[in-house]
Amino acid sequence: MRSMSNKGRALGAHQHFSCTRTHQIGALLLVVFTKLFDRPRASTATSFSPDLLRTYGRPPLLTDGGDLSWPQRGYGPHLDLKIYVYDEDEVDGLKALMYGRDGRITPKDCLKGQWGTQVKIHKLLLQSRFRTRKKEEADLFFVPAYVKCVRMMVGLKDKEITETYVKVLNQLPYFRLSGGRNHIFVFPSGAGAHLFKSWEIYINRSIILTPE
């Protein structure tokens, strides 16, 4: 984790920061997860040729069991990361970002269209072998929210979304320690991170996924 020297540093809305190792890992991680969890199980899988993953002069990126392996580069032969997924009951405000102020919106309601990526990525990480339940050993932190769906279904207004995100972030000590660099947020559709109107101030160093 980053040192405490980052705490209290102003996050200007127009500051730009270089892509760090954590950002690279986070982006690649979600790609790998998607491929792993979308693969059919062995009992129903059709034939799969390793040649599909073969590159010029290099072996295929498959393990003996047929799973994708991590490239032999700066991170070693296998992906070895731990991701902490915040629980909805753990942080005051998360439930509102997931189910609306009245809690009437359900994950099933939010599986439609592009909104569904917020639910699916959350569920994927809850089932992932990379998940850890110990914050102190986590490399990355996932902040679940179905905010696109909640907004479209009038569960929260724009001002309420911004206020709730700020409330949530103020309760995350590991977010403050890293300046947000190791925290993952999902904002689907063309609106992207602008669903959180003050994202440039509060999460401009974080990993932001914008499925379209």
C-alpha cells in the first residue's frame, strides 16, 4: 500500500497522472476475468484450439488444465492478485448506490442492457478465486454500485448520487492511503464516470471501467 504521505494531498480536477502498474494490472485483470468466466465448463465445452492463442514464436497462453495463464513478462508466469470487494452492509451509502434511496430496485432490474455490466462484474468478482476477505492483503478494491440503473429508475437524483459517493469514499481508509489508485469503479454507457458529477475531484486516480 502507499505511504501515509499521500493523505491530505489535494486532488485537483484538472491534474493528470501517468498510468501506474496498479492501473495496468486492474485493466488487464478485468479482461482476463471476462475470458475465464465466459468460458463454458468442460462438460459442455466445444473443442478449443490452443493455436487460437498462439503468437509468432511463442507458446500458447494456456495451462495444462486448459485455463488461460499469465504472460511471461513483468508480472511472472501467473496472475497473483488479491481483490477485496466491499460489502453492501459494510459501508453506509453503498446500498443506496445499488438499490436506490428506498431500496426498491433489485439486481434483476439492473441486468438490462448496458446497465447489466455493473451487476455482472460485481457478481463475477464475488465468485472469483482472486477475491480476498482481508483488506490488509488486497492489491485492488472493488466498489460495487448499480448507479446507472438506479438513476434511470429514479432511485437517486444526480445530486444524491454525488453526495452518496462522497459519503462512501470518506469511509474507506484504504482509498485515502493510496489516493484511490487501487480502487475500481464501474460506470457503464456513454455517460461514463460523469454519472458521479464530481468524479474528477474524488476518483481521478482510480481505475474506472466504462463498458459501452
